[in-house]
Amino acid sequence: MDADLVLFLALTAFAIAIAGATAFVIFWPLALVHIRDRHPAITADLGTAAFLKPKALWWLLRGDYRATPDRSLSGLATPSRISLLVILGGIAMGGVLWVIGQAMA
């Protein structure tokens, strides 16, 4: 496999991470507003301005929103969780491919 191809795939992985970030900034604030308006206990747990707080992101990654019987919350938090996983996966794959490409060059 050519080093240029590996670096191209690394750039593609980073592009996928950017696409995930786009979805994340659409769905996660909507989920947080829904939580603020309808679930004061979760709001108290996550804190205010929870957009990039590690505690709130871990709450989302673990899927703790599924413990709340609210289909609307699930409908907003699930795409947020998937997009966060896409961001992390894209960055990880891009980093691995970049290291492989640098080793091959």
C-alpha cells in the first residue's frame, strides 16, 4: 500500500470526524434544551452549560439517557451519541492512519 493512499485515507477519516461534529452541534444542544426544560433532576446532575463538560459527555456516551422514559429525549440524545462516537472514531482512525503513513514515507 502506498503512503500517499494511507494519508488520503487519514484525511478521509478526519473528514468523517468533521461530519460527526456537524451533527453533534445540531443535536446535542437540542437534547440539552430538552433536558433543561423537562428533566430538572438530570439538569442538576449535569450542571449548567453542559455542552462540553466531561461529566455530560460521559453521561451521553454511556447512554444514561435511556434510563429516562422519555422518547423525545431518546430521539435527540441518540443521534448526539452516535455523532460523538463518529467524532472519536474518525479522530482515532485518522491518527492511526497518519502514523502508519508517516512510518511508510
